[in-house]
Amino acid sequence: MKGNFDSIINDTRPVIVDFHALWCSPCKVQSPILSEIASEFGERVRVIKIDVDQNTGLASKYHIQGVPTVILFKTGEVMWRQSGVVSKDMLRNVILKHI
């Protein structure tokens, strides 16, 4: 996943990465919010999910200490991050600043 992940986050459009875990209840709340964001923004934004239990190296690299943690990347740089459930309105506002 590492090489592919790097190529994904190096996109010029914003990339929302949802670091989550299958056992995490708040992650189950975050998931439909991210689906709505992906539908709303279409090709202007990419949304991907990373299971921290399956991708421990990435979780460690980005210092993920709690799930869900949502990070917005653009051209490989972390532009914004938030742990815990992020509202649709907050995500929308953050994305609009980076489109």
C-alpha cells in the first residue's frame, strides 16, 4: 500500500484519508459522512479509507493515535487533520479552502 498511497496523496486535488478501524463505533458514524462528501464533490476530491490495523506502517508514519482520524492531503502535504468524528459541514468547509 505504501507506494500506491504516496502516489494517491500526491494528487493536485484534495485527498481525504479516513484512518479507521473495523471495530471502531465512531468510525461507523464517520463513514456515511465521507460517502456524502465524495458524492457531493465528485472528481474534485478523492476520498480513501485506510484500516489502521491492516496498515500499521502508515498509521505510525502519520502518528494516528485515535480513530477515526481524517487527514486532508494536497500534493503530498498534510493540509488539515482532525481526530474524532468530523461533521459534513466542517469537512465541506475544509475542502472548499483547498480546491
